[in-house]
Amino acid sequence: MSFILRDYQQKSSDSAVDFFNDKKKKHNAIMVLPTGSGKSLVIADIASRLEGHTLVFQPSKEILEQNFKKLCSYGILDCSIYSASFNSKEINRITFATIGSVKAHPELFTHFKNIIVDECHLVNPKEGMYKDFFESVNCKVLGLTATPYRLSSSQEFGAMLKFITRTRPKIFSDVIYQVQISTLLDQGFLSKLNYYDLRPTGWDTTNLRINTTGADYTDKSVVREYERIDFYSFLVSIVQRLMNPIQGGKRKGILVFTRFLKEAERLTYSIPGCAIVSGETPKATREMILKQFKAGEIPVVANVGVLTTGFDYPELDTIVMARPTMSLALYYQIVGRAIRPHRDKESGWIVDLCGNVKRFGKVEDLKLVEPKKGLWQVESRGRQLTNVYF
């Protein structure tokens, strides 16, 4: 191997190999590794060490391509891609795949011994492609994620974030390894973050209404609050200030998370060189915008509902959260875009315009705790965030 693992990466890889090799452990398990911890490197090391065939599921074409190339760059050649998106359906000792491409052909993978699932919080324990496939091939499954919880809601009780080893039914039963965000920050493996709570004058979260799932605010109530306080003008003024900060030096890039297209468009009218990326942006256009953003040719990117996972740009040092959310996963994913370290980045700035940091706390305050054996939960400064009703 042409790489050296950090201490926690080696421990996580060892734990995974022991898990797959332990014939007594029949249940599926997860490992929790924070954003920026080098999950793709850990997956590469695990897969290279396992005996027999290993299937690695990736949540999207972009992340699959990124992680497959990383695996190959480490000199591991007995690997392939089975994905219709790549027009490639090759099976090898290590096979990277998307669930949509293999769901109808489990018989091709019944000789596999191991399954690794990246972003395993996406696995629906009640029904769906993953569940059906796992039951068909009947082999041990290890999931990796930075956000080990799923939303559950019912008309009778309301909404709850459930830790994925505590759902009923459940796919994953055990946590075999985890490392805290604060630990990696203390060791210098993640970038220091500075948080700025800059809610506009008059901003009132009590005016926001919860949607029918209980998971987030309704579009209508958010728009009404934006218009009541002219949030659009406020957002423009904040981004203009960030482009010429009084202290802290010129920012490497400013990534603005908006909920609707209207705020993003307002920025493009007022900020020279600002570009928009949304779910409607053609892939080629998006890649061009992001390439120019990383090169410093585009100073600000306003993105609507995208770039929360799989966007790897360590130099990025400024995030503007221009949307309120009740989603802990979305909050963490947004902040995580600035948490990757880089030699030229002293710290990442998290500029919160909607009270999200107040709601959840700093991401380094998020802790995985196990108050009773097997009953894992996420807390922030002692406040329980999972397995409690909203």
C-alpha cells in the first residue's frame, strides 16, 4: 500500500476487518466517522484486507467515481465498477456499485462475502432496494456514516430522529467503532471553525411553521418570514461584507446555502461574478462553475439544495447558512463543507443567518454517547438530539 493511515483510521479499519472475520458476529454493524475524516481511505484499506469478494455501495455516481479513483490510486487493481451510470457492469474481487444498478440482479453477487455501505443512514430499514438486496444475498453488512440517524414520523406521536441501530425494524445492530468530531479537531485533523450568529434584526423563528412530516419548516412560512424582514437585502449585504472583511483576510471562497432560487438570484444581481448551482443545473455547467470556484475565478457560489455531500474542496473557508432548518443532518453536512483542513486555511467561517447554531450547537459539540449498552444517541452539550420527539 502506498499510504499511511492515521491512528483512528487504522483502528477503524482493524475493527471492520475483525467484524467481517468474526464468525460469531451475525448482526450487521456501523462505524461512525466524521465528515473530513478520510472515509474513502478507510473503505479502501478495509476492502483491500478482506478475504473473498467485497461489494462497496456508494450513494451517488459522483461519490462512486471519486472513491473508486482513490482506491485505484493506492495501487489496488483487482477492483471494478458495476453501475449503469458508468456504462460499466464488471464484477471483481472489489466491486463498487450503486444500489439501483444491482437491485434486480442479486444472483450475480451471492458468492460475495462482504458488503460495505457508504452513507449507510440512507438505508431504509422498513423497505426498499437495500433491504431487499441484503435479504437476497445474505452476507454480513458494514455501514459507514457521519450522520447515524434517520427521521421517523407518525401522526400519533410526531417526529423523531432515530439512531440507526435503534430503529424498529433495523438493518444495523451494533456500533463497532466511532470517533468524535472534537477528537479530530483537537488532533489537528479537521479545520478550526469560527461561528458567527448574524440573524437579521426582527428575525423570529416562532413565525415558522413545521411541515406535515415534522422534519422541517414549511416553504410558505419561511417565504413569509423572509419577505416580512426583507431577508434578501440582508443576505446581499452580508455577502458583500464577507468579500471585503475588516479582519481575517480575503476569503478563499464563499459558499452560500439558500433554500429557494429567489435568494440565489438576488445575489447574482448584486454580487459581480456570483454563480448559482441548483438541482436544475446541467452536470457540465455545474462542473465548470465548481472548477472556476475552486480556481478563485468565481468568488461566490449560491447553491439551492445541492453541494451538501460529496463536494470536496479543502480550501473552502466560508459558509453562509442562509436558510433555517430543523434537520440535524443537513446542518452538519452544510457546516462540514468548511471543516476539511488545508495548509493555507487558518480557520473556517460559519456565518449563520437563521439561528441554526443556536438550535443545534457547534458541530464540535455533537457527541456520540452510550448511556446504556447498545442505546447510542447524539447529544450537544448534554442535550439529547436523537431518540427524542421534536
